[in-house]
Amino acid sequence: MNIDGLVQVAGIRSPGEARMLLDCGVDLLGFPLRLPVHAPDTSEAEARAIIEEVGPALCVLITYEEDPDRLVELCRFLNVGTVQIHADVSPDILARIKGRAPLNIFKSYVVGRESMGPEQFVQAYSPVCDAFITDTFDPATGASGATGRVHDWSVSAELVRCSLRPVILAGGLTPANVRQAIKAVCPAAVDVHTGVEGPDGSKDPALVRAFVRTARAGFDEAMAL
């Protein structure tokens, strides 16, 4: 799966919101389910209906599910081929998942919760992952994503330098900082959740368009270097 220069938006609430995001130029839609901290944006059945409408190739399951059998079952229920795993699972668990289904696996590296340095992490997980995603740990809530918090971008940049796998940057990104973040980290792609939401938690079309436009400019600048 080629993710170079892509923009992912997570936390899709409805078919209408999904269509709006795609109309604004978003490339991938993320569906957080089975979360230890945040409430999911939709039920699993609602997520399945949205994915069926927009097409599974554009959709990513985001989850903390740790059990290989249950995770593969959920992917099959949703009809998705890509899963973003935020649980603190070993490479052996990811290998078991890969052995059960031909899934693209994005493994999170959560800054502030990491148990190993970027280089060690890359060496351990590269054989069983298709991409990595960096995100931010919030010690106040225990959340490892959708925190609205920016982490130390130098850590993400080090992961990019160490990794032969593409790296997605997430964590507190907004239209105001995504261009600077891309310049600092040089990720393959970016992910946003709360940074394009209005006060009611729904995605704001103006913020989404601004985020996509600014991210594209950042990727163009990075390619020119």
C-alpha cells in the first residue's frame, strides 16, 4: 500500500461526513473501534455501513484490539484490508495476525509511552508491519491518540530516519501546524482527528480543506528538498 503524500482523517461519524471528507481531498478515513479510553465515534455496525458506501480501499480500522482472532474477525466484518494497531502488542502477535489474514498493518509508536527507542522499535517491528504511525500519549487520560496534543517531533523524525517503512505523523496536528510538522519530520503521510473538528466534535469542512491544502503544500516542499 503506497501512502506517500496521503492525508488520513480519523473519527468518522456518518456517511455524510465521510463523503464530505473525500470531497475535500482526504485520502484515507480512519475508524477508531474497541478503544480503552475514548468512546467510539460509531458502532461497529455503523462503521461497516459507512465503509460499504465509500469503499473499503479508502478505510482504515484503528483499534486497541490485541487478540489476533478477534482482530481479524473485526476486519472481516468491516471488510477492511488495513488496520492501525495502537495496542502494546509484540511483533509475534502481529506476525500471528499476518498469518491469519493478508492485512496491511500500521503499528503505532506512541511518544511518551514508548518502551524502546526508535531504532530498536524499527528493528523489532519492521518485519511484520507495512507502516508506522507516531502519536502522542496523554498521561492525564491514558489516551494514546486523539489527544489533541503535539509530541516532540524530533522523536518522530528519528523514527523516519531509522525506518525503511513509511511513517505517518499524527498527534495534535492542525491546519496551523501541519506544514511545519511535515518540514520537521518528513513523514510519508499525516493523520488528523481532533484538529479538524468543530466544538460539537463533527468535522468542520473549512478546517478539513485548510488542513488538506496546507499538508499538500508541506509535502510538495519536502519533495523539493
